[in-house]
Amino acid sequence: MTVEQAPSLQEQKTRPEPVNLPPGPNGISKITNSFRLLGSDVLGQYIDLWHKYGDIVYSKLGPLHTYTLFDPEDIHHVLVKNQKNYAKGIAYEGLRLVVGNGLITSDGQFWRQQRRLMQPPFTATAVNQYVQMMTEVTEQLLNRWEKAADSGRPVHMDAEMLRLTTSVIGRALFNIDLSEELTEVGYAFQDAFTFVPGRTMNPFKLPLSVPLPSHRRFQNSMILIEEFIAQRTAEKKKKGLDNSFLSQLMKAQDEETGHQMTDQQLRDEIVTLFFAGFETTARSLTWLWYLLSRHKDVAAKVEAEVDRVLAGRIPTVQDLYQLSYSRMVVDEVLRLYPPVAVMPRQLIEDDEIGGYQIPAGSLLLLVTYVAHRYPSIWDDPEKFDPERFSAEAAKERPKSAYVPFANGQRICIGNNFALLEMVIACAMAASRFRLEPVSPEPIPIHFSGTTKPAKPVNLLIRRR
């Protein structure tokens, strides 16, 4: 074992059992809970565990010790204070089938090198170069909504947001609109990433060589993805580099080592960026429209702000700094529906959390969905209240309480890009339309890798 690698499951079998364990389900209860966590109300089950057992919950399946953390300070300990002692580890094996050893799944020195190579185009200032592209794509979306407003038929918001974010990330990565020109590849990306959560959460997964329909579909999607990225990379090398993310990564060079990415590293990082750029942002935007359609007071404040700042114009970079309430709305959406509501980490060397000794190799599940509702920090935590993110309120709150993009060195590299995209979409839509729910019935959450609506979010589009 190196200093940046957690013990394998085989190694853990030879280690003594930990003592002074936190409370948690045992025996039949443990097995029952494991199967329930494969069901539709995963986050509800985590809340039940928290209410029953407290801020740290222990369980064990086979040789793997699992500690589920809910307290924001404990999560902060893992993500920030002692982050070097935690790896992505075993919980990301399913995602590695798609993204390989990309930034989301890699660890140690290799991860640090890749992060240095990839950071420059993702700073808060650098992503501003994509504002015009994002506004163009959003304008296309809103022009389609004109027809929906005329027809009076509801819009399937999940599909609309996936189309929007696929278009944005395709143009940012390759200078190609995947939602329009290469739908087959766009669907291949979506199908491949849809396959991963179910496989990850299934304790009885079969080898991919077993010819199940789901396995064949996944393998076919991966063939399309590999061919597409190889073709795009070859074209950039032949025709010359441009301002796309792919081109910037192709010419990136580590200042410390002089290293440049191999074709395999490029492939892994491009697939990683596509995953992070379309899936999670699309779900977050769907939740944004869902909440605004049900909170007319908040929607009215967004409208007042965009009328004052934009006055019907397409937003520029300078305008975005003035859309403070729209940004607060985005932050509150990400609090209630964090894109990745459970973050797994694996412990490298023994640690202590909350007075409990945690043995090396243990799996830690950081439930940010609960941390974002922690009652000692968030008043009336289920209420949709963007004012929580005013400068005054945020200043009084511990930074560990809000981690929609993780925190510390491993904070999501695309967070600035995603926030920019969401604020632009929110402001531009609010300047032209109001959204209304088809039904007042609330839509629950389905968590399977990302935080999704359990039912289609169908909304009526009304002109303002």
C-alpha cells in the first residue's frame, strides 16, 4: 500500500475488527437496509438512518466497514481538514468503466498533475469566454418555448434541460452542437452514464462479458464514444487547434514537469467533462424550474431583477455580476437538490471522527443532502428561500455547511462553468416566460448517482 492508496478488500480481511463502533443496523436489519438503499427513496432511507442512529452510522457488508456521515463538520474533516488521507477508491469502480482514470476517479500524484493541466480554462475568469455561446444556446431553447407557449401544451423539462446542457457541453468541448448534429453520440453518452449508477449500487453485478441486453447496449454506447473522441482528436491535430476545451487540453503543459496528456488521458478527461457538464447541470436546472413554478414570490423577484439589469437584452459578462438574486436562487436550488447527494470516499490510513476510530480501508459516505438540511445551521431547512445566500446570511454560516460541488482540493473543477450556465438560463428564461406546474402534486427525488426527479417535470410555458 502506498501513502495514497487505500487497503484492498483482501487486505482488510486480515485486519482486526474495529472497536468502539458507532451505532448502526445489525444482522437482518443491516441486510434489509442495504436492499432498501437500492430502491427508489434512497435519500429518504438515509434520513431515516440519521434520525434513528445519529450523525455517524456504521454498517458492514463482507469485509468492508462503512461509515455514513451527516454532520457538516465531519464531512468538512474528510473533504478539507484531512483530505490527503482519503481517496476516491472502491466506490468509483462503476464510473471508471466510462471515464477511465479521469479527474473524478483518479487519486494521488496522477490526479494532482491532471488537475494542474486542466485548471487554467476553468477559472472563474476563464469560463467567461463561453458566455456568448451559452446565451446563443439558451436563446435557441427559448425560441422553441415560444411554440410551446402558443400551443398551450406542457413541456417535458427534463428532456429540455438535457438537450440544453448537451448542446452547451458539446460546443464547449468540441465546437459541435451534439443535441442537433450528432444525436447518436449524445444518446450514447447519456446511455453509458445511465448504466453506471444501477451497476454501482447492485451488490450482485455480473461481468460485462455476460450477454445481457443492458451490457450489450452499454458496450455499443462505449464503442460510439471511443470512435467519436478519437475522430475529434484526430481532426484537431490535422486542422489545427481552436478555443474548445479539447484543444486547450491538447496543448496544455505542466509547468512543473513539462508533461502533456497522452491520447488516453485526453480521452478520459473529455468523457469526464462531458459527464460532469451535461448530466448534473441538467438535473439542477430541472429542479430550478420546478421550484420557480411553485414559488411565485421568488419568480417575481427574479423577473424584477432581470427587467432592471437586462431590460430585455441578451446578458453580457458584465450583466452577470449584477444578477445577484438569480445567483442566490441557483445556490438555494443546489442546497435543496445537491447534484451528488452522497459522496463516497475511502480511507487510506486510520483516522478519528466524532470520537470513533475509523480503520484504514473503510468506506465513508458523506450525505450532503442531509448536511444541507442540518437543523442547527439551516432554519426551516425544507423551505425554498434564496435569501439564505445573501452576503450577510452566508457570512454567518460555516463554510462546511454548503458543499454542492464538494470542497477542498477536490472541489469540482467545472463548478464555475455550471454556475454560469445556470444563472444565464435562469435570467434569460425569466425575462420572457413564466412557468406553471401542470399539477400541484409534489415530485419526489430519485437518487441514482445524481439527484433526479422521480417523475417527469412537465411545466406550462406562459409569455410574460
